[in-house]
Amino acid sequence: MTDVHLLPPNLPAPPDDGACDHLTGLRFPALPLPATDGRSVDVSGLAGRTVLYVYPRTGTPGVPLPQDWDIIPGARGCTPQSCAFRDHHAELGALGARVFGLSTQTTPQQAEAAARLHLPFALLSDSGGELARALRLPTFEVPGEDQPLLRRVTMVVTDAVIEKVFYPVFPPDQNAAEVMDWLRQPEA
């Protein structure tokens, strides 16, 4: 079994295909999503800054990853990305940002990961794909998965407007540090 906490060497970097170029400046859609803490969260209704990192799926120890997962550019690294946001959660909060993760996994699947990884923030489920369609988020298909998976993108949403987009996100374990660097900029 491959350790889902570690990124293997020589992962293929995802190309910047322009699939998220339209997001900066968009108003975030009013769409409540179920959260792992039992709430329903509508990012568009949150005042201030929200960091929303979007990822394909978290791996579960003892459960094999989808076939050829490591050769799909940008697929591998959801657990290391979540752990990096966990490890930098207090710093992100000190920079005025709340954090959520988002995938198309169900809330029970995400709740397992959130508990196992000791995440101090909630994961949001877009299992029906409503947010992905509303924002035209990029997806990819994987044999054996019953729905398209979201490509990795991180958005900084301020008062319901997408202010900054990180895409493609690579390597995923460095994304939280990139977001913090951007938040520290005087013009951010």
C-alpha cells in the first residue's frame, strides 16, 4: 500500500490549461453545502476572507488508490495538501482567513478523513456537483469512480467575490504556504 501522507517522487505536474481563468472576480454562488462539522455552509454568505481548497479525493489507509492514480497529473496529494492546511491553520487564521476543503466525496467519507487527519476546519461536500457546475470548475474522470473528480484549485473568497485563484496547484503540500505568502502581500 502506498502511503497517502507522502508524495512520491516524479509526480507529473498538471499543466495550466486555463480552465480556471474565468474565476477571479466572480461572485461566489449562493449554495449551501454540507460540512463535516454538521453545519450547512454557504461560502457566499461569509463575511471576510475564506480560503477554499478544492481537491479530487482523500485516500483511506488500507483502501487502494484508483488505478494509475499517480500518473494522472495533479491527482495525487490530497492528504498532504489537507495536512499542510491543518498545520498552517492558526497562521491562516492570524492572516484573517478561515479555511475549508471541498471535494465531491460524500460527507461521511470526508468526516472519516477529517477525523483521521485531525483537521481543525470543516470539509465541504459537493457530491451532487452543483458548485462545480455553477463555477465551471475543471474535473477529470477516473475508471472505478462513480462521478467526475474535481481538479485541484484553491480560491480566496472575500465577501462573496473570488479574489485570488491558485491553479494548477502543484506540489499540493506547498499550497498552504503559497496562500499564506499571497495573504501577507500588502496589496492582498
